[in-house]
Amino acid sequence: MASERVTLTVADPEGEQKLDLSSPNRVIWPKTGITKAELADYFQTVSEPFLAANGARPVSLERFRSGIGGESFFSKNPPKGTPDFVDAVEVTYNSGRKHPQIVLNRPSAIVWAAQMNTIVFHPWASLATDTDNPVELRIDLDPQPGTDFADAVAAAHGLREVLREGDLEPFIKTSGNRGLHVFCPIVPEWEFLDVRHAVIAAGRELERRMPKQTTMSWWKEERGERIFIDFNQANRDRTMAGAYSPRALPAATVSTPVEWDELDGLDPSAFTVRSIPQRLADVGDPWADIQRSPGRIDTLLGWWEKDLDNGLGELSFPPDFPKMPGEPPRVQPSKMVAENWDEDGNRIED
């Protein structure tokens, strides 16, 4: 038996686009009853701010064949049969491999992603016109066990002061879960590794100012009850949920841009697939002007160099990355036997 199917009419800048949506009544979020059709409608409603934040850049699609309770997988490359209104760009991954990656440039492309059972969108920090140089400096403030959203808010206020002293203007959004994402628009004059070093410099300064509340420790056993400043989200091909992207969580929460004066007392669980359209109608998009005056990371890179001079070097990279120059040993501190590692962080073989 053929699955139920409806045809949607999506308003693109080039004109109307007809798009089939299969299984429109399939429930994506069982707790709320939100269906695939409702999700597609959400994307049409929020398409303008969604594309402003996530469009025109490589994006990974986190897809769920049977709703949030089922297995998920990522689509980076355009799958077979991708329609011509969904664009792509060749990117270079950390391994050096090159491959086309999906780019969303119009509302119909977002709805197509919903048809492909996408729930979470993970955009790169660089644009399709120059995939190697980010247009955003990104920092993920990640609550650890024993901390909560209010602790992340306190860390975010401190980080805002640090970044402003570093000549950047930060914007903020909820993660859609327990944390906060801080973005600074920057001119695309530096590659990912340079931007990562700028992030590390800002994170170290925040940690110095708030040592009991924040941590840069990559290893979970060392973090304690503090907010983790996730510097590795600044790496090439490392992404977080985009602005106005739903999350695969029971309440259908959405990663939502907010004003800084909204943070104190904010309830991030109030931002959902069903509530965001009304919020946009009432208050607009707090990130509407995010790319109006991009900043520079020269000051933060100066801090990075100063830290190097003071003996603070490179930090750990994610395990799927190639071993990087100056990187510490890739072993939990509690399991490390010093004599088994050289000064460059390489294991000494017997």
C-alpha cells in the first residue's frame, strides 16, 4: 500500500514550488503530537530567519526515519534524487577528503529536508562562497552534571564581557536543551584553526575570571560542577544546532536567538516548534542584524600568543581529528602514565 502523501506549495523567491510530503500525519514528537506536516508548516513560517542564520552555507541534516524515538543518522552529501532547488558546495573535511555538501538557499529546500525526515540542522560557521574561512566565532556553553541553565546564563554574561574586551560583539541563543550558544560575527579573513585559537584565548580568560563556575577541561573527569566552555565547536566540520532548528527532545524545543536582557530568568523550554512562530510575530528576530558589522579576532589572537609565551599551548582536538601539532596526549589524565608519552604528546612505543 502506498503511503499517504500531500502536495505542498512553497513560496520561493523564484516563484512557487510544488513539493510532495509523504506520511504527513506521522507523529514526530509523541509527547506533543507534532506531526511531519506540522513540522513542514513550521519551516515555511520561520523560513526567513532560518535561512538568514543557516542558509548559504554547508549544512548537515540530522534525520530520523520514525520520529525522535527512532534511530538517527547524518546526511552531509546530497543524497541520490536531490531536487535541483537544493544546492551543494564542495568542502574539505579534516581528513583532507573533499566532497559536495548540502546548502539550503530557499524555503522549498528546508521543506524538502523535512520530507527527508530532518529534525536538527547543523550549519557550518563558513559560507558556501568561502568554506575555509568562518564568518562566525562560536562558543558552546555546556552545563555539566550538577549545573543548570542558570549557571550557563551567569557564564554567558561573563563571556560577553570578555568578548567585548576582545573587540567582538556577541549574540546569543538557547541550545534547545540546557546550554547556550554564543556567536560573534567576524570578517572571513582567518581559517578555522586561527578562529579556534581565538576561542581558546577567550575561554581561558573567562576561566581565569570565573574559575569556580567555568572550565576549559576537555576531559569530563576534570570538569567538576562547572560550565564547560566547548572550544572544539570552532573546528572545521564541527557544528551545533542552528538558530530556529528544532531539537530531537520530547518537548520539541527549538534553538532560539534571544536578546541579552532576556537571559536572566529565561525558561528555554518555552521555545518550541509551536511557540516560535508567535514569538517571531511578537518580538521579531533578535539576530536580524547579526552580520551587519562583523568584527575581527586580532585582539583575541594577541591573547593567544601571550598565553603561548606564558607556557599555555594547544588543547585537545576531537578524537576523529588527525593528531595536531602541539596537541596534548589523547588519553584521560587518570589513565596517563607520563613515561609513555613524549613532550609532543605522542605515545612512546616499546
